Amino acid sequence: MAFLEQEHLRVVLLNTRNRIQSIHEVYKGNVNSAVIRAGEIFREAVRSNAPAVILAHNHPSGDPAPSDEDVQITRRIIDAGKLLDIEVLDHVVLAQRGFVSLKERKLGFD
């Protein structure tokens, strides 16, 4: 994902042992908060009864630093997941110059 020319947002579905169940591309193109809907993020997780997810998206610019919008989106998705009883374990931003875990940096996670 780090070398893709457009932004992609993927959701990694995890099982009860936090092992990868499947990965789904949710958005491709300009990923921004106006476009992202919780229903799209959690659709496959609800269908497959996944108890947890990890969000992953890329920054084509090469800089993995999360934007303010990335943090806002993360908060919104975490809140929506709580309503569905689906835990968001992390949101990872990938880019040519590395990756950043928003959870590790406590961005959007309480």
C-alpha cells in the first residue's frame, strides 16, 4: 500500500484471537472525512461477526504523518465501533517513508 499512487483505505478484520480473518478495501481515491461512512467501514465486520478491526490507509505523498483529519476520522470510527461492539485496535498510515500507528501515538485513541 505504501507505494500506491492514490489513497486507499482498507479494513483488516480480526477473529477472537486477533488473527487476520480477511482484508477489505473500503475506499480508493481521495479519502477524506466527508466521504467515509461508518457503515462502509464496518459492513464486512458485521457480516462476518468480526469482534475487532484495524484500519489501514496510505499517504501517496510519502509522508506517513497522520493529518488532523486522519485523527478525526479515527475518533469517529472508534465511536461507531463501540455502538456495534466492534473494537478498533489501531489505525495505521503507510507511506514510502515508513508507517505510523495512531494508537501507538495516542492519536484518536483514549
